[in-house]
Amino acid sequence: MSLDLTKIKGNPSIVTRDVRQFDAQTGNIYEAIAIMSKRANQINSELKEIIKEKLEEFKDSNDTLEEVIENPEQASVAIYFEKLPKPSTIAIEEFLENKIYYRYPENT
């Protein structure tokens, strides 16, 4: 599942959640939290790769630590990613909207 930045939704502020909503799908709160946690890790990894690619465009081979010059485009990319909801918030929204596919490993 590839992450589409234009379709990310979620409230970036803190929201109180009713934990009883989480176990409605799985029947077990711990399973629900494990599923959301794994999805949040996936989202975080995808966001890291995307921001790394975006910032790589601004990298100059002549830059050194002493010569860090503020690039307005680079700053706007950083601000955009800072305003996105946290990966855990996105994962919770996806879970509550039943958008996460999960399966249990078969016992062999």
C-alpha cells in the first residue's frame, strides 16, 4: 500500500478516544492496538522515505556542515511534513474506518 500525501486525513491535534471502539473489529483491545501500531510503523517508514526523496532534490554536493544555507523550498517541504498528522493518528483513523487489511497467521 503506497502512501498518497494528498489523501492523508486526520486531526493533527490530540483527540480523546473511546477505547471500546477499538475492540469492535477484533474482539480484543490488544490485537487492535497491535494492528494500529504495525500500521503506524509502516506509515512512518513511508513518510521517512518520501521526505528523504524530497530533501535529496535540494542537496548540493558542495555543501558542508559549515555552509548550511537555508533554502526556502526546503523549508516549505519541512513545514508541510510537520503539519501532517502523526503516523499513529493516521493509523487510528484508518483502523476506525476499516481501511486496514490484517490477517492472522495460520497455525501449522
